[in-house]
Amino acid sequence: MSRILPLPDLLISQIAAGEVVERPASVLKELLENSIDAGAREISVQLMAGGVRSLRVADDGGGIAAADLPLALARHATSKITSLEDLEQVDSLGFRGEALASIVSVARLQITSRQQDAPHAFRIDGQLLSVTPAALDAGTAVEVSDLYYNTPARRKFLKTEQTEFAHCDEIFRRIALARPAVALQLQHNGTLKHRLTAGDLPQRITALLGEEFVAQARAISVDAGTLRLIGFAALPAYSRASRDAQYFYVNGRFVRDKLLSHAARQAYEDVLHGQRHPAYALFLELDPGEVDVNVHPAKIEVRFRDARAIHQFVFHAVQRALATSASHAEPIRASAAGAFASNAMPAMPRFQSGLSVEQPVAAYLDSMRLDNSRPATTFADAPTSPLGYALAQLHGIYILAQNAAGLVLVDMHAAHERILYEKLKNALEGAPATQQLLIPALLHLSAQEMATAQEQIATLRLLGFDTGAAGPQELVVRSVPELLANAPLPDLLRGLLAEFKEFPASEVITARRNELLSTMACHGAVRAHRALSVPEMNALLREMENTERSGQCNHGRPTWTQFSIADLDKLFSRGR
Ligand code: ADP
Ligand code: MG
């Protein structure tokens, strides 16, 4: 064993940088937050090569005194708190005084700053720590270049320029969304990507999330003493295949918090399909003393003193907002099935009208690979088939069937999803059969989705999707897995790209295998409200009998339930 020695300062910062400076986007986050803390009304960002080559943030905020410039780069030096009491009431985005020190330990950095009353600006070079006179109007400009120039091992973790830019873009949007009064612009490689003028929240949300989002969203504004929730929650019709349109802020800070996303998710429960994700921009405000933001160096997690109360508050606020317009909501599963399964009397189903046949039956049969010409099961066979014989389809969601024991109730989508899952799993053992599209499909993707699609082009091919770039944000799809020939392609691909996002191409198929299969199965499975004929329903029942583990969908929910005659008798207090 070696002797115990204190670590040198530079190394301490480099270790800390591991948590704070994960990639260019995390540098951008820290610099933008500093500008906002400095009271900036206008911020401009310039990135080169995804922010890896250079990243410059200029603001018109309060500036830094020349004498303080070296301190700004020192570890644990901050102008934002001075005591534990301050920490507990912190209302600035920064307070740990370690961001600039971490950045300067893994990149080249220069700060130019001028306070209002200073005769001119000063510049500090992060490596030399020399302070020299410079030219700048009031405010601060921070330039960071050659990220990880001195730590090549970390540089290897950086992804393509496109991906790093996409992450920067997302950080910029997150921060800009919460600061409508601040004008912001973003340039990448000299091209203007965003120009946001100062305005109010609805304007900012429209600029960043689009008119479609706003048109399909309900405004929320609920005050409950020290708690306040404002923002927009999109109606289910605007739901997404991934979580990419979920913006939740606590006291102006973007957070990814399980408690909050769970509360929101639950508010959507009755109206949103299982694989879809709600879209929202929600701003929770509360007494800073009620929430601990000092949980993680990147401050993306928070801890609430009264978690339960916060959960309830958010849940009710969002649910009420959505309920006011339930008649526009896409009618999907309700929780009536749960009541049924626990042997209670079923609640009145809450489906709205408007059942529709989404795709021709032939397409459906094709997607299920069933033989249309096979003679329908005859009623006499029913007792010998475990799942029995179909009687009817209920609200486009359930299949009612009669078997020897009594009544069988099947969740059509969940069951088909399970069958497809198993088929896809088998198909993936080898090379899945693909189907060439007669007319290649063109998908318009976000910058981030496009970057992921290009990185994972080989993975997509292994899954049976032949794709290529047709433009900066256009993906062309030439073939699809045969089993998914009738799945809605845009949703399917977006769902897959969301699964890929965090994984290197080589790992995605192994590490995310089950998620990938689930996503594909869900999109490929017959949708609720598609009318099925009796032979189609029987074919599905037979497939279920022939599929392993068909009793549970991929999410562990049951795919069918048996009600024996005795169960039914009990419902009617009918003695025998
Ligand atoms: P923190 O933000 O946690 O205080 P940082 O390392 O990010 O720590 O910044 C250190 C200090 O540098 C800040 O407390 C602030 O006083 C000063 N500073 C950094 N960026 C700016 C800026 N854009 N405008 C004015 N002051 C800044
Ligand atoms: Mg900071």
C-alpha cells in the first residue's frame, strides 16, 4: 500500500469535473446559469463543432470586478451564498462555486468581464491566471475551448458533433423556457439556431415547443398557499413516443424528479395509452426552505420536505386541467378493468364515443400473420380451447369469449402485444425478415433524434430497418421488419430512437433488448378501437394459446381474465 497523500488541487477539480462537466452541454448549462444569476436580460451563445471545439456565452449582466476574476475560477468560491442559512434559502441557480473551477481543469477558458462603472473590461486566462485589460461593453463573456484537451480518456466518451450539439440545444431550450423575460440566441458553426425575444411565458413556450403544443394544451395556474403550479399540460392527443417533451421546473430550475413525473403521469393515467408519454411544461414554485436542491452537483435532482403533499398537489392540479376538456381526449383504457379483476362491481366505463376502424381489417390480419381463409372455429370446439370462442368485442378494447369454465375477457391490445413480443424475440435470434417499402417513407426528426438515428444506423439495420439520411433532419426508411409492416412508422421509429439515446451503438441491442422488443411490439400491436370480426378474434385467441407467457403483457399486466359461472353468480347473489 502507498502512503496516504492529499490530492493536488488540479486533480481534485478534475475529479469534480467528472460530475459537473460531462459533455459540452453541461458546460453550457453552467455558463447560462451564471449569466442568469448575474441578472442578464440578453444572452448569446456561440458553439463550434457541437461545443467541443469552442463554446462562448456572452451576457449583459452585472459583471465581475477585476480583482475577483481569479476567485471566480477558484474552487468553492462563490458570490451567491455565505452561510448555511443562505444555502437553505438559496434562490440562485448556482451556489457551489465549483463550476468554473471544474471547467478550467479540463478545458481552456477565458473570462472577459466589465462591471457597469468600470472604465473598461478585464480578461483572465484560466491557464495562466493573468488578468489583462480588454474590450467589452458591460457584462461578461466566457469562452471555453478544447474540452478535455488534457484528459483524452474522457474525450473518448464524447459523441458526434451532431449529438453533442443536440444536447446543447436541449439545455438551451430548457433554460430559455423558464426565462421568458430574457432574450436569448444560439448559433452553431456560425448558423443562427434560435433567436428568442423577451416576452411572456405563453410566447416563449410557443417559440420553443411550437404552436401545435400550445393549441393542444391546457393552461394551469393553481395557487395553494405557499405552493404554486403554473404552465401547460398537453392533451393526450399530443402525447409523444418518448419523454422528450416533459419540462418540469422547481423554482425556475429544470429538474428530472421521479416524484414529480410520477404525479404528472398519474394525472394522465385514465386518458393516456400505456406507451405514450404526456407532454408538458410545468413550473412549481414553493418556499426554497421546503426543497433541497443540493442533492447532486448538477442539481438536476431535488428533495422535498413534504413529498406527499407536493405529489398530491401536482397530481390534482394537472388532473383538473385535463379533466376540463376530457371530451376532446383520445378515449383509451380506463381503470374499469382493475375493478373487474378485484371482483368488485365494474364501474361505469368512462369511454367517449367515436369508436373508429383505424385500419382495414385485411391490414390487421396481415399484421397478425393470420390466415384469413382458415375456416372459423366452430362453436363446438369452444370447450376444448382453453380461451374459448369469441362472442363479441367490447368498446373496441376487450374481447368477450366463452369457454368451458364461463366467460373470458381479453385485453386485445395487450394480448397481441405479447404475441408480437415473442415473435419478434424469435425473429431477432437470426436476421429478421424485412419488407421493402414500395415508396420509401420520409420522416422529419428532431436534431437529437436525427443524430441518434445516424449513430445507430447499423443497429436499426439489425432490427430490420434500412434507413439513411435524406436531409439534415429527414430520415428515409426503405425497409421495415416484416412483423411490423403495418405499424405506424413515425411513432415506432421515434420510440426506438428514444430507447437508443443513452447507449453507445455497440451496446444498444444487448443492454436494451427487452425495451426494444416491448417498444416494437407495442407499436406493432393492434390498437384499441379497431373493430375485429369474430374469426379475427378467434384467431387471436388461438395465437394466445400458442404463445409462451401469453397471460401477461410485457408490462406485467394480465392480458386476459377468467370469470367462472360461479363468479358471475356471485355478482348477482344467485345461489345454486
Ligand atoms: P457558482 O455559480 O456556484 O457561484 P461558478 O464557478 O459557476 O460558481 O461561478 C463562480 C462565481 O463567478 C460566481 O459566484 C459569480 O460571482 C461569478 N460569475 C460567474 N459567471 C458570471 C457571469 N456570467 N456574470 C457575473 N458573474 C459571474
Ligand atoms: Mg455557477
